[in-house]
Amino acid sequence: MSSPVLRSAPPDRTVLTRKPRQLLLAFFGEYVCDRYFEPLRASVLLSVLEGAGVTGPAVRTNLDRMVFSGLVERRRLGREIGFVLTPHGSDVLREASHRVHSPTPFARDGEGWTLVTFSVPEHQRTLRHRLRAALTWSGFAPLRDGLWIAPGEVDLAAALAAIIPDLKPGSVTAFAARQLEGFPMGEAVRTAWDIASIRRAHHEFLAQWDDEVDPDAPGALATRILLVADWLALLRADPALPAQYMDDDWPAERSLELFTRRHRELAFPAVREFAALVG
């Protein structure tokens, strides 16, 4: 595949690490959820993900995990296996897609801060991990033991919709908060978030995708999946903190412009490749 992402990088350029699960979710979110309603043959998934640098065994292992977690279901298609999104999987991907395609992904709703504290028993480690992952995706970070904070007014009911049914009543407590005079939030922000690391995530994304892509080259579908997976990782890394806590020349707008341009350039050839695969 001809792609700026898969070739060898210069010595001073960090190559982003993509997990097979991230790429599968990006693929299902871009081309399956609310778009393609037939069971997707395993051979299609293998073809696309192998084009993105993922081995066949890794694809199969992660599909098994997605089945176990309730994101997809298996369907028998003659002698082959197909996969369809579950209602839960569709809900998860719709929420992610809304953020992927948002014109203002690094803007927060409302003023002030949202605070969350929770208690999940030790024996429910998987549930605790799901809760922490959902909070992180929604911009939260741990401020103190058991206390998480996010900028703005987070719609926590929506953020935790898939998890709340599995939690005992009272497991999560949330508050809206504002800064009090004489107690500036700067130190708390620096405690909860590594701002230099967030900036570095933007610079890595910009470095990976700055080179021009050839939308007519083979592999546009896999390249677009890589782009979306990298964008999702950046959205998870950047909680959209208020501007006064950011360094000068914050790169978020440049990242958004570059993602939008590359995503648009690859749109038609990627859809054409997908149609050929499923047809």
C-alpha cells in the first residue's frame, strides 16, 4: 500500500502505535455503523486490516474480544463467518462518530468543571476498567484518589449510558464546580493532566499525516482507517482544557484542519474500495 503512514519514518519522527482493536473500531465506525447492514465477512475484515499492517491472527483475536464484550455478533454465512454490530456496539460507535466528525472537537460545553467520584468493588475489575475508560474518553482525569475532574459541563448520563445499568445505585457521584477566588485551578490542572504530553500527541499526529497522500493509490481504505484511528487516539488524549491553561501556539486547530483535509481527500476512493470488497 502506498501510504505515508506505513513507510519507514525519519529518525526524528515518532511512529504512532495503533492497536488492532482501535483499527477495527475505526473501520466499523466509518463504514458499517448505520451504513452497511449485512453481516460483514471475516475475509473483508482480514483484507482491510492486513492492509493496515495487522496480522490475521491479531484480527481474529480482537474480533473474538469484541464478541465477548458485546460489540459485535457472529453470523454464519455458508462456509464463512460474518460479523454484525450489536445495538450496544452501534451506540458506542455513534457516540465516537459524533466526536470524530464534530467541527469543534476540542471545545468544551459550558463553564467550570465536572467532578466525579465512584466506588466499584475490587472483584468487578472489568466494570471498573470500563468506567475509567468512559471517563477518560469524556475528558476526565484523576485529580486525587477516587476523584476525577473534567473541564466544562459533561453530560455524564450520556457518557456512562452503557455502564450505568451494570453499576449499583450510588456507585457514581457527580458535581458541577467552579473556581473560587483565591484558589486558582492552574495547579490542579497540571496535577491532573500532562499538558506537554497532550501537545506532543498533537505534534505526532501532525508529523504522521503532514505528507501528501495519493487518493488514487491502492490502499485508500486502509489509509483512511489508520487516519481515523489516529484521530480517535488524539481526541482521547486531548480533554479540551480551557485556553488559559494551554501553551502558546496550541496545535489543536492545525490538527483539526489536517484531519479534515486528509479525511476528505480519501473519502471517495476508500468508499469505492469498500464497495468492491463487500460486493
